[in-house]
Amino acid sequence: MGAISWKTVFAPSFAPGGLGAVNYNVASKVFEDFENYANDAAVQAVWTEGGGAANPTLAVTTAAVRGDQSIESAVTGSVGTLTRSINQNNFGWGTVGAGGRLRYIAFKGIVTTSTGAVNVRISDASDANHYKEWAFTIGTDVLQEHIIDLYSGTTTGYRNGDGFAGPSAEGSTTWNPDLIDTFAFRDLAVGSTYRFDDIRFYYEYSLMDAIGFGTEAATDDGVDGSVHSKLRNISDVLGNKGDAAVLGVPETDESVVGKTNQLINLGLGSVATENSRLGRQVTKAAADLLDGTLQGLFTVAGGRILLTHLEGEVVAAAVDNATSNTQWVSNPTVGTDLNLCATLDIDNDEVGAVYSLTGEVGTAMTGGSGGGATGMLAPIVIPEGVISISSSADVGTGGATFKTEMWYMILDAGATVTAV
């Protein structure tokens, strides 16, 4: 059937066939191959010695069991141990599920002098009675694979039918693999020098659990979920080419395509309230603002902004036939007011007259007719406060109102602009 089952891996003489061959399969992860340690100090920071075991060192090049480096320890005085922790999240201890169940541990090891007795223990560091231990005698064959079946022995619901030896010792605490967090080579014989390498964890899983039936919901938790559910999640994240452009800060339920379409629109300047050239837009609705006083238009809060465009328009009726010197002003929360432009007399200006400013604070407001106005040649940094319009006389008695639009970019994270 083309399936690689755990029997195919650990019992090469097994001839696959029937449901038993395709139902359960294995995948392996390297737990430790010692290739990434820079020096002896680095390996000693992860592996700790005990008893008569000397500080572990790296056996390199031709002395390595496999690859370029192995761990080595010489034992003197009393039996020794080499111990390191297991990251449970990385290695997925637990029950049957889409993530699989850790079923086998395999390692290579040799002894260069004397007796090669060693016990391998996996345990719960918080409970001295929660462990399993397997006894091995290793020799000088660097190719020999030493294999542990975690579900041999007294583990409820499992049997060891493949000839692997059961545990040589078990703690009195009921076995719970979810709590196992320590791996150790123990009872290293006095007078022996050991080298270990290529420690691998083999996971047993249902093939259909792993692949899925095609009906599973998308999952992105990184642990559970079938291949199909992961692909569905990837599809959700990427999106479809028809996804609408999404404004604002990306949210978890928005697709990459939607945000990409938004970026394209921003670049083209085709979005009503956001633009890669000008930033974000805020509009102050037409109101009776040309009344001879200072009238607030926009509130800047949460930090500084960069004003990139400011525009006004006469609406509803022409401006009264009277002198009214008009300008925009920045009223900061802290500090002195700043005239964003010099005044312009808007006496008797027509309906639809458009106004703007150049960005040079000493230059007068531009425009005054429906034909347009010179826009900002230089942006202006605006602190927290209010952007206002100032007029010297009430020239709206005939019904003239004033609509204002501004565009800005955020300089400080969290800065906002709202119409007054």
C-alpha cells in the first residue's frame, strides 16, 4: 500500500499488508544529535552530570558516533548519570490525536572502555515515583540502534508485541506521559567511557487523523488539527483574489489578499479615506463657522500628526459682502497657538469657493474661487490640541457655511484626529 508503518521501521522482516499495515504510521523528530553545540560549555549547559560521571564533553570528528559530534562522559568513583530536560510542547507527549502519540525512543551509543551497562529513564522531575526505565548493554557498534517501546510493560491498554524489552523499573505513580519532562542515561558503569548520539522520538498516529477527511474546520493552533484543516487555515489566511480591500489595522479574520488589495488601492490613491500619498482623511461637515470668532474644526489626540492637506469650501450661499480676514490656526494643548497660514480676505466669495494652504506658515491661505486652490507644498507637524479656523467678521449671515477636509499621517503611535 506504500505506507510506512512502525513495524516497517523497527521490524524490517515484517511484510506490510492488510489493515494493520496502513492504520498506524510513525514520524520521527530528532531530540538530540549534538551537532549544534559550539563547545563543551554549551553541551554542559544542557546536559548535567551526576554521580561519578565527569562533565560531559563533545567527542568530535572521527570519535563521534554519528555525524561530527557526540556527547561523551568518562565515569570514575561511582556510577554516573547524564540528564537533560524535555520540552513537552515541542515533542508532543500525550494521547492519540492528530498530533500523534510518542511511542518509541531510539538512540545510538558506544562504550570505549570496560562495561557498557546503561539505564535510560524518562521521568517527571516533580515526582520521584513517576518514571519508567529501560536497561541496555551497549558495545562498540556505532550503527546499533537501541530502541525503547514506551507502551511496553504495565501501561494500561497497550502491549509490546514486537520483541522490545519492557521497562527494567517503573515508579509507583500511575504513568501519565503528559507530565514527563526529563530524559537521562543512568547507572553508567564505573571505569567506562560512554558516547551517545542520534536520540530520536518516534510518534505513532492514525493516518486518517493526520491527513483528515476534508470536513474539518480550519485550525491554526500549531499542535492539533489534520493536514486538511491546516490547509484550510492557510487558505483562509491567504484569502481569494476577489476579497474586498480592508481598511485600517489588520485584524485576525482579514485575509492577506484583502490587505494586499488595500495596499494597492492606497498606492493608486483610489481609497476614499486613506491614501499612501496623503495618509488618512477626516471631514468636518458644513457649518456656520465664518462668524468672526475662532471655531474648532479637528481635535488631535494621543500624539503628533503630520498635516499633509487642509481644504475648505463655501457651501449653500456666497460669503457676505464684508471684509473677513480668515486663516487656519493650530491651538496646542501645551504651548502657544500657531497660525498655519497668513490671513486671506474672503469678502463676497462665491458658493463653491475652495481654499487651502501651502504649508509655509507665513504665506496666506490660498484660493477664493470655485476654480481651485494651491495645495500644501510642505507638510506641517501638529501636536495634540485643536485645529481651528479664525475669521475677523461674521460673513455667514446670508447663509454661507464652511466645510473642511484634512488629511494627515500619524507620527506618534496612537495619535488620532476627529472632527469637533
